[in-house]
Amino acid sequence: MVKAVVLGAAGGIGQPLSLLLKTNPLITELSLYDIVNTPGVAADLSHIATPAKVVGYLPPDDGLKKALTGAELVVIPAGVPRKPGVSRDDLFKINAGIVRDLATGIATTAPKAFVLVISNPVNSTVPIVAEVFKQKGVFDPKKIFGVTTLDVVRASTFVSEVLGDLSLAPKVVVPVVGGHSGVTIVPLLSQSSHPLPSGFAKDELDKLINRIQFGGDEVVKAKDGAGSATLSMAYAGYEFANKIIRAVKGEKGIVAPTFVNLAADKEGGEALKKEIGSDLDYFSAPVELGPEGVVSIKSLGKITDAETALVKAAIPELKTNVEKGVSFVGASK
Ligand code: NAD
Ligand code: LMR
């Protein structure tokens, strides 16, 4: 039995993500919550011949509470997306309050659920969820995740393009660490399961790193005012959600990069802080998943000097983003 809930389910990410969750035979209940249109989306998805019972909820009549009752997995793609000229941090003004209020609902009604945060800016919205849970006395750092999987998916795709064979994309694994915006996105290409061509020039490598860091801008520009990545994000969000479900069902050895509070694994978190030379409380690192959430936070392993420099460059922005989320919740007490 798995009850999954999508908060922001009628949106550009919410709809295709709900579709993918509906295809998962392990999900028995799928609750869709949004401020608009969820009855229609739910009615549509409910005709698909898979086990999940789909119900749509709106804010009236305690809709959020009803959607969240009994939830084991909550995915949050609610909030405004970027347009050209807008940074993820600019979205904080609107999305911080949305995420805080939804987190309050989860902390009250489904405090033990796994919470997967997609809403931007992820580097700040994850600390917002954590601070709300702390205020409510239900914080478990092992169960709150910032979804950075789209960066990992992009790295696989772009590396396979460089290798001249897109059919490799599903097999290419590149850890992407740090956070989820611009320079905080740090691809560890030296650890790619499929090495870059020998003699790959430094300027080509820099271009590839930049493309992974700013892949979101590519989509925002192409959509030309109509939003940001939705379909690739739904794919990535489902991939991560499915890893959580598989881990909950007892599959061992599932490791994925995700933006977590480093207290999720005291020993691993402290070791990582030493490794990156910072006292940051949040970082996207390769994390092993288990039935209770984070089993361990892994070391970044052997990285090049250039990658060490990228990690160092990510830290100041990460720190500012995290502090902004933490103080937002402190100020809204
Ligand atoms: P969208 O505007 O298409 O959809 C957002 C949905 O959220 C809408 O249906 C809206 O009604 C709903 N919503 C707004 N306020 C709400 C509330 N209080 N409660 C419930 N639902 C609410 O946007 P989108 O393209 O789906 O993007 C959603 C968010 O995901 C954005 O913040 C975007 O930046 C972010 N995003 C993150 C990643 C990532 O890698 N983590 C990737 C892409 C997009
Ligand atoms: C992305 O990486 O595509 C998302 O964070 C959306 C955005 O604003 O770029």
C-alpha cells in the first residue's frame, strides 16, 4: 500500500508527474491537490487501468487535509515557474509562502511522509519545509528531499550527446552535487560511468559543465515566456519518487544525489562538511535510500582539482539560499 500525493497537481509538472505516478503499480492511492482544476485531472487519470485510486482536491472543505490524510509520499511541484530574465531566487517572493503553507499541512496531517520538494528555489524551499517541521516538532531530516534529479538526467543526456550516441543516455550515470541553481549545480564528470572522449579539450569540458549548470535556462528561453521545464522535470521527479518507493519496499543499494539536511546522517554529514570545507547544513550529495529514508550520505569520492574549485564556488550562494529559507520561516512565526 502506497498513498502518494501531488501538491500542485494541475500544473505543468503536476499533470505529467501525476500521470507517471498513476502508472506505478505499487501506488494504491493518488491524491491530487491544487488551487484549481484537480477534479478534472483526477477524473481523466482515474480511467487509466492501473491500481491507484485517484481523487482530486481543492482548498475548500479542508481539501489539503483530506488529500494528505494517510500520505506516505508527498511531492511538491506547486508554485510559479521562471520566465526569461527571472532567476530561481526571484521566485522566492511567491513560492516561499506557498511551500511554507503546504509544509504546515504536511507536518500537521502526514508528518511521517517522505517529502519531495520540486518547487524553486530548491536551495531555499527545502530549508523552509525543514524549519516548518522543526517548529511543529516533527522534523526528520531523513525524509525531506530536494529533487535535483533533473540535473542528473541532463548530465546523462548531454554526455551521451558528446559521445555521439543518444542510445547511451539511459545508461550514463554522472553524479551532480551541490544544489539546484546555476553555479551551485556541480557535475562530477570525472566520475561519469562513460568517460568523455580522450583528448576532450578544456574549453569543451567547460562548455559541457556550463550547459548542465544552466540547462534550465535553455528550456526557459525556448518556451519564451510560457514557463520552464515541465515534461523533463516530471520524468526526473518520477524517477526519484520511484527510487524512494523501491527503497521503502526493501530494495537495497539505491543511491541518488539529492539535496538534504546533512543531519540526516550525522557521521556521513560531518565527513562531507570536512570534505567540502564548509559548515553548510544542506548539500546535494549522493545519498543511499532505505525504508526510513536516508540511510547514509556518501563522500564525493575522488574528484579533480577543477571539480574541487566548482564545489568551493558553489558554497557562498548555497549558504545565502539556505539562510534565506531558514530566516523566512523564523520571521513568519
Ligand atoms: P505551473 O505554473 O505550470 O504549475 C504550478 C501549479 O502550482 C499550478 O497548477 C498552480 O495552480 C499550483 N499552485 C499555486 N499555488 C498553490 C498552492 N498554494 N497550493 C497548491 N498548488 C498551488 O508551474 P510548473 O512549471 O509546474 O513549475 C512548478 C515549480 O517547479 C516552479 O517553482 C518551478 O520553478 C519548479 N521547477 C523545479 C524543477 C527542479 O528541478 N526542482 C524543475 C522545473 C521546475
Ligand atoms: C530547471 O532546472 O529546469 C528548473 O529549475 C526550472 C528552471 O527555472 O530552470
